[in-house]
Amino acid sequence: MSDALIYGLAGLGALVGLIMIRMPVAYAMILVGGIGTLLLNGPGLVLSQLKTLAYGQFSIYDLSVVPMFVLMGAIASRIGLSQALFRAANAWMGWLPGGTAMAAIAGCAGFGAVCGSSLATASTMGKVALPELRRYKFSGALATGTLAAGGVLGILIPPSVVLIVYAITVEANIVTMFMAAMIPGLLAVIMFLLTIAAYVAIRPEAGPRGKTPERRELVEASIGVIPVFLIFGLVIGGIYAGLFNPTPAAAVGVFLVLAYGLVQRRISLSDLRETLLETASTSGMIYLILLGAEMLKIFMSRSGLPQEAATWIATSGLAPMTVLVILLVALILLGCLMDSLSMILLVIPFFWPVLQEINGGVYQGADGAGFGMSTEDLKVWFGILALIVVELGLITPPVGMNVFVISSLDRDTPMIETFKGVMPFFGAELVRVALLLLFPVLTLGLPAWLS
């Protein structure tokens, strides 16, 4: 084993140790990447990185979409779009058994389409939907489990900041990733609704019917949600139709949600100031993690560790699909301990070369064809699968950040009950992952059709 490889393994161990003692992931990656490069190549390269790397990373045009979509979500959280979405969904579905919980899922999907953050979706929709779920005497497990699970829809339904960051990390096309995420995202919504229906069929007392709305109430609620559909349609529809790229689309989205808030007098100057500060803080955090990930990537690449791991796994004799499943299980486990953005930036530089090597490198499986798709298609397919399983960590013990968020809003329901309530949705997600593994066309079909 070469000295460089030993440095790489030691650096990986040090990184895990720093994260375990709760050092912020960005700082841990910068520290390990900087010291590792210093030991391997001397101070000259490190000083050169400090001089040019940050500018080189942050001046990437595609990254300018990140603060725009973050700002769009921050404004949407303050102007009442979540209330309008839930009210409309509840008017249409609330009269069904478990209907108010189904409305919460539909509201989470709609809000995720203009927000793109899982934690923000769970928190915002939790504040809106929990009072209604309590009013109709839903069980604590079903109510809180539904909202915690509904939050994971925020990462996949475009626009999604993590989806954008993944695309930049593996050099995939952002528009193609948005297209590929649509059907898996809609599939998640459908499966969550079916999960609630099955839950209340087994335990009817857990999800009573709501009241049947009057026609006037149904019409008013439906009209109230039209601005959300217009915003989503113009932003995502414009991207799909080729009218504009993601960055101009994000700017259009910010303008539309801000204009709607001003016209409806739902946002004040102080609110606007808070959204700008929130956007600056969140974007700064994302950019710092990106810088740390790049420094770590340079160190690991020079140590040869990712390449060695890719070669070892690719020549191990394991079938390509077996390797992919192992990597996805590892992502689920790691997702219990870290946030999705950090996970993508930390792990993908290790996992992606493995799959790339298997698909077109030394070992191509028993049929000689790897995964049977091009490298570009593999980027898209693996990216959607990776984002889904990483988000499962948000509802998986012992951490489950979405569960913590919802539990903080509902002190009357023990956290163990929330975890029990979220398990049926976890099972539904595993089924969705299996379907996407068995039928890649669910991910790749829409981009191929629209291209």
C-alpha cells in the first residue's frame, strides 16, 4: 500500500471522527482536505487553493441558481402559499377516510415544488396542518408521521437545491435532472396517499372523515391555489419547454412569489429583510460546504483512494446491481447521521467513480454490459435513487430530523409514536426505490421523451 493511499485512509478516518464530535461538515472537509494536500504535495498547492479555489468554485454560473431558489422558498414560506395549498387539498380530499392527512401530503408536495427544502416543507406544513388534524381527532402517530414523511417530498419535486448540487457535482445537466425527478416525485405522492388509505382501512379510528365542503367553499379554495400552479407552471414548465435555463427560471420564480406577496399584502419590508438574511445565511452555508467538498475531493483524488476503491469493487466479481444496492443501503445508514446536502457532497465523489467504473470500465458484469445504459443516463438514474435514499435518513431512527421538527410542533405526541407513524411511509419509499431500480424508464423516460 502506497504512502498516498495511507494518507487517504487516515484522512477519511479523521473526517469521520471530526463529524462524530459535531464539527460542522464544511469545516471538517476543509481541515482534512487542506492538511491532507499539505502532507502529500507541500504548502505550495495548499496556498494556491486558498488563493483561487474559492473564486473558481463560487463563480460557476450554474451555482447562481442556488440562492435564487432558496430565496423563492423563503418568500413562499411567508406569504401563505402553504395555507392556500392545504386548504384546497383539504376541500377536495378532506371528506375521505384519512382525507385530512392526504391533504397534508398533497400540500407538502405542492409546497415542495416552490420551496425545495425538506425541513422547511415539514416545518411549514406542520404548522398549517397539525391544528386541522387535531381538530378531526386523528391519531398522533398518523398525524405526525404523515407530516414528517411529507417533508421528504421537498427534495425531489423540482426545483430542489440538493438536486442542483448533485448535478453540478457529477457534471450532469440540471434540466435533465429536473425532468427525471418529476415521475419519481409524483410516484411518491401517489404511494403516500395509498399508504394513508391502507392505514385507515386497517385502523379507521386513526383517520376519521372530515366534513363535506359546500360548493362555495370548494370553489374559493380552488381559486386560492391557482397562483401556486401558475408559479410552478411558469418556472418548471418554462424550463421543460426550453424557454429559459434554471437560473433565469429561478429569477422568474422569485419575482412571481414576491409580486404575489406584495399584491396580496402578505409580506412587509421586515419580512423581506428576514428572507434576504435567511437566504444569505443558507446560501453561505451551502457554498462553504461546496468549497470544503472540493478541497476534500482534490486531496482524495491525489491520494488515489477513490480510484483504488472503484477498481477494487469493480473487479470484485459482484454484479453491478448488487454493488448499486450496497451503495444505496450505505446511503440510507449514513443519511441517519448527516443532512442530505452534506451527504451528497461527501459521499458521491467516492460512490460515483465506482459505478462509472462498473458501467464502462474493467468489469462490466456477467452480461458484459454494466448497467446497460450510457454514463449520462447512469448519472441521472443514480442521482434520483441517491436523493431518495438519503432523504430516508430524515425519517429514520435514531436521528430523523423531520421527526424532530414535527415533534417540536406537537408536544402531546411522544416521539416514539411519530417514528411508529412514519414507518408505513418508510416502507412505501422502499417499494418506490425497488420500482425505480427494476424499471429505470420511470426515471429516464420523461427526459428521453422531452429531449
